[in-house]
Amino acid sequence: MAASAKRLATREPLAVRMGRAVAGFRFAGCSAATVEKAKLCILDVLSSAFASIESPWSRQAVALATRSSGGAKRAASIAGASVGV
């Protein structure tokens, strides 16, 4: 196995690394304007996700994620969907 492939095989999954970064984040070091913008961005993402739940491309994305999950049982949830991958 090539060195780069071996490194990728032993590396923590991106979701784990992202989760750790988010869990360790503190708003204390951010300005009030930054915090307000972050809140607005989160609300925008959530509202977009929920507004598109019934769209054909969203159903396709859920089906693709389900097929690509490798058989994981609800390792991650999908916003607005009754399934997890």
C-alpha cells in the first residue's frame, strides 16, 4: 500500500474531525457582529433544507446517501428525513 493510501486509511473520518472542531469552538473570542452573522447563516441553511424536503432532488439525495452509507445504521441523520445513514 502506498504511503498516502495508508495515511488516508488510518486518518480519522472528516465528520469526527469536524465535530471535534465544532465542539471546541467558543463564541467568546468573536465579535457580536460575527456571532449574529453565524446565527443568520445557520438559520439560512436550516430553512433551505426544510423548504426543499419534498423536492425531487432532495429525495434523490436521501436515496443516494442511504445507498452509499455502507450499511451504517443511523450513524448520521438527514435533516427532514425519517432515515439515517
